[in-house]
Amino acid sequence: MTGIAQPLSRRGFLRLSAGAAGAALVRPGPAAAQKAQTLSILHENSFIKTFDEYFRQTLAPEYQKAAGVRINYELASVGSLQTRVTTVAETGSGPDITLNFFNWPYLYDEKYVDLSDIAAEIGGQNGGWYQSAKEATFVNGRWKALPFGNVGQLMVWRTDWFAEIGVHRFPGTWDELLEAGTKLKARGHPFGFELGHGFGDNHGWLYPLLWSYGGREVDRDGKAVVLDSAETARAVDFCRTFFRQTMVEDVLGWTDPNNNKAFLGQQISCTNNATSILWAAKRDFPEIAKVIDQSQNPKGPTGQRYHLLNSWSHSIFTHTPDREAAQAFLRWLMQKPQLSRWYEAGDAYYAPFLHGYDDAPMWKAEPRNIPYKESLATSHLPGWPGPASRAMSESVSKYVVVDMFAKACAGASTRDVIKTATAQIKQIYGAS
Amino acid sequence: MNVTRAQSVTVPAAAVRRPAWRGVLEREAVWSWLMLAPPVLYLAAFVAYPFFYGVYLSLESRPVGRPGVFVGLRNFALDLSDPVFWQVARNTFTYTIVATLLKAAGGLALALVMNQQFRLKNAVRASLLLPFIVPTVLSTVAWMWIFDPTFSVINWVLVHAARLHAVPSWLGNPSLAMASIIFVNTWRGLPFYAITLLAGLQTIPPDLYEAAAIDGAGPRQRFSYVTFPLLRPVLIIVTMFSVIFTFSDFQLVYVLTGGGPANATHLFATYAFNIAMGGGQLGLGASVALAMFPALLLLIMGLTLYLRKE
């Protein structure tokens, strides 16, 4: 039993979108003058092919049947979505709806339609949103995007090789992981955590490492730069030791595909990644898939564990000629009959931000994915505990925190790397 | 009957009368401008406009999706106080100078070899162009596999043939990463040099070589006193183009290293892209991109003056 719900009937659709239609009739804004026959939604190629296929082959035709509106599913290649979104936002033409990552709703807030009413409605119907969902999409008191799911970055490890050194449960702290990694490297099974300039697998473990040691880029107000601290220094020192004792030098130049390839090539015993490694192993390397497990990030000296929030959400561009039609589509898409099927097509790669999905059948289908759901409670955007901001994006795009750790691993002194990173953060937060 | 020459070519006046617009078109000034208009419009739309818009952006604080605020030279001041900017500048100059020298030397050598007579000469010349023809992103993905720590064919050879236990981390070590991207750029750009110089070599009259040989000049002297001086203008032109392309290179670095490790391979173009697109700071990104301009302008002016003198 997959738990896939029945497709929504035409009548059901009309009932669900009555609110939007009513609003359109009562208050037809200038943008509503043109009735949409077609809507375009911009996405990035998913690592989980069935996810995109399900939308194209099932959800889009269903909506066309129910509402008479054709949905174009426009895919950008991996890593190029932001360039496309920037172009669309700047030119005011192109797709009506877009996928967002991280804090993009903050970057493009003035180009996005307020979706607060739909967010409240969907949240109310599904047990409420996780707080982390709000962190990435709630801009100046308004929901500028509808949260979809989180692509968590967790620990992916080989149970058989860990068992060889007597470790049967994933280490609970970074120190315990260091101990295990030292033994595993000596046995020819090093770790591989990205320290290069990829898109997410680097930030995915380095920000949580910094936070779990008590280090922060900026304070809660998002203004005071507090990176230069004893906690940051301890995190940097640990990272250097962790790199030297458990990893290979190559990780300094890795980008996102490298750790997947190395893990599936049986070169490394542990990495930090989304669930795509397990997914690909089940498809192509079933023997390896049997000995993979996934766990939450270890705790630091503060006794806390953290994860990076890689929020996926959907927004409507203000230039869309028929906002109501776009809102009606998103409202339909976020209803349980559609949403639960799309999540399942994604094989739990996207952890829902709605509490109503905490016990969804997709978690039972593959219990090894459950840590990705559990990590939502401790997931934050880079730059946390400061509020999401443009400065946060600039800091991430300049790899300030990643390079602070990477330079230390390559041999620079802790003092120097923190000094350089602090100067950069001060400039970024002071200038933006 | 005597018929004058004038009479013999006389045709009815109605037949020679041409429409007024054709008369206008036949004026040299009009015709030449008509011919020039398409490229001028093309350059204005796709070169001049983006350039001046870039200059305009660089003078604004211009977050993506928001109106800009004029800040004068503040973005450039921020660049100058950014340590990564200086690292990027060093990287870009190192990358450009070393890659250009390698391409010039290698391209010249290759052109001299290709200028000889040998079997399958045409096939070899055609295959020489392959690295230049293949889309950069595609060939760079292939290089990504060649340098891949897990699947690197180079490392496989080093381990199995040279019996090495520790293999180089081509893209993980900052110096090797820079060397690697220079190598790939050289591989890609060499055919451009070689083919252009080969074309130059073929314009040198054989009589000059014969005269030099009669005067007792050996191969080295023929190269120094005949080939090189006559090839110099072509070499300068091709170097100018190569420097411009290399200085503003983006795809290769973006695909291969993303500017890592720790900014060791970041160039102006990749750094500007990250700031403008990733960071959403269009004005600041434009200022980094424009930082390339003075160096390129000086180079182009210098080479143009030299060519005029020649």
C-alpha cells in the first residue's frame, strides 16, 4: 500500500478553489483582466527523476482536466535556477511561478506575490507549519512563498565498515565521529566531506559544525558580527583535525557531485549529503544500498546538533498576468490529494514542512529517511540566528564560512582564517 | 552610313531613367553606411549597451529585484578593501599570463610542425581543431572526470604504472588546481593559436627561405630572420584575442572548480557572477566584472599602437 490518494475530481477542484475564484470576482485587480489559459512553473531538474516525471505526466494533466488551465513545467539544469529566476525577476517576463531555494523569497521579495492567505489555509488544514518553513519564506510579516519541503543534509555512512571498528550506531558527537573516522581512515575507509565551492554539500555540514560549537556569523539582530570568538576558533581547530585524521586532501576541491561519486565508488565511508546517495544506490548499486544508513548531524560541545535549512518553496511573480489563476493552481497543488502523491514520487527526498505529514506513509516506506524529517526541528538558514537577509546570501555566495574552514584545513592558522572571514562578514553586513 | 559612337550607344531616355532611390543608394556614402548599419546596430545592442549598462550598474547599490541607488565609486572602494578581490586579481593575471605563454609557445610549435609535408596532413590539421570545436562545458565535464580523485585516469596510471602510493589531488590542492585549469585552458586554446599561425606561415613566400638558404642560413637562422619577423603581426593579433578570452574566462573554472579550493582558482568573471547572481548584488558584481576593463584596455591600446607602428 503506497497510500497514494485519489486524484481530485473536477467538482472537488472547483470546491477547493472557490475561495480564490470568489476573491477574483469581488476584487478583480488589474492583473486579473487577462484570464490565463496556460501557466508556467519554473523548477530545477530534480535528482529524483520520478519527481519531475510525476508532475509532468500526472499532476499537470490532472489540473488541465480539472481547471482547463495548461501547466508548463519548465526545468532549469542543476545549479542554474537562480540565474534564471534573477533574469525573470529583472525583466518581468517569463514563468508565472517559480521554485525557490534557501532564502530566495527575501532576495526577490518585491517581485513576489503575497501568499499569506494560502499559507494560513494550507497550514491550518495540515497541523501547521514547521518553524523552519517560516524562517525561509516569511518576509516582513508576509508569506512570500509557499514552503514545499526541505532537502536536508545529513550524515550518510557505511554500516558495514563502521561495524568493523565496533561502531553500530552513528556517533552522537563530533568527537566520537572523529575517533571513528581516524580508525576508519587507518583501515582504508576515509571520510569525504566537501570543502570546495559546490552548491550545498559544503555549507551543509560546515554551518552546523560552527553552530554546534557555539560559533555564529552574526548575532540575533543580524547586525553585530560575532564570528571572531573562542567558540569559532574551537570549531576551526576541530575541523582541521577532523580533515587531517579522517579525510583525503581531495575534499578541498570537491564540488557537489564528488562525494556522491566517491561514496558510490566505495572510496569513502561517511559523508554529508541529501538522501540522493541512498536513492541512487537503491537504483544502481543495490548491494551498497543495503549497507547505507543516514543519521542526524552529531552534537557539538554545546550539547546541541544543527542542520542546514535547504528550503524548497514556490512563489508567484508579480508580473504574472493572472495572479488569481496562479494562486488557484498553487492552492490546488498544496492540497493533500496532490501533495502527498508528489512527495511520494520524490521518495522522501523532500521533507514536508507541514506537521500533517509527520506520519505520512512515505516515511514508513523507507525508515532510513526518517532522520531527514527529524532534522527539520534543528534546521536553520546560513547566517542564523540573524534573520534571513540579502547579506546572508552574499556571505554564502562568497563562501566566507566554507573558505574559513577550508583554508584552516589547507594549513592556514586559526587566527588568520577567522580574521579574514570576520573582515569579509563585516564588510558584507555593513554594506548591504 | 556613318554612325557616330555616341549614336551607337544611345538608348531611349525612359530606359536609362532609374528610380530616385536607386540613385541615392548608389552614392558611396549612403551605400557604405547601409552596409555598415547591421553590424553597427548589432554591436550597439549586444556589446555597447551591455557594457554601458554594466558601467551604470557598477555605480549603483542595486540589489536584485529592487531599484538601484546611485553610490558613485563606493562599489569599487568595497572591492579594493575585499581581500578575496585581490586574490582573484592575482589568480586572473597568473592564469592569463601563464596560459597565454603556453598557448603561444605550443601553438607556434604546432603550427611549424603542421606546415611540414607529411602523410594524412589534412586529417591531422582537422583533428587539431577538435578541442576548440567541442563546447567548453562539455569538454570541461570530461576534464572533471580526468581530474576526479576517485576515477582519474591520470591517477590510475600513476598508481598502476608508476607504482605511486600517494596520488596528486589535482583540484584539491590550491597550486595544482590552478595548474590544472591553466592546463585545460591551454589544451582548449592551443588550436586557435596553431591554426591562425599556420595560416600566417603559409603566406610567407618560399623565395625568402630559398634566398636565406643560398646565403647559408640554417634552420634556426631561417626561423629567427624570416619566419618570426613575418609572423609577428599575426602572433600579436592572436595573442590579443587570446588574452581577452583568457582574462574573461568563466565556463571552464565555473564547471571545474567553482573557484575553489578556498578561492584559489576564482577569476574576475566567476567571482563577479557569484556576487551578482548568488548574492543578488548586481552593482557590486558589475564593479568586479569591470575591474577587468582597465587591464584589457591598456593591453589592447598597446598592441594596437604597436601594430600601427609596424
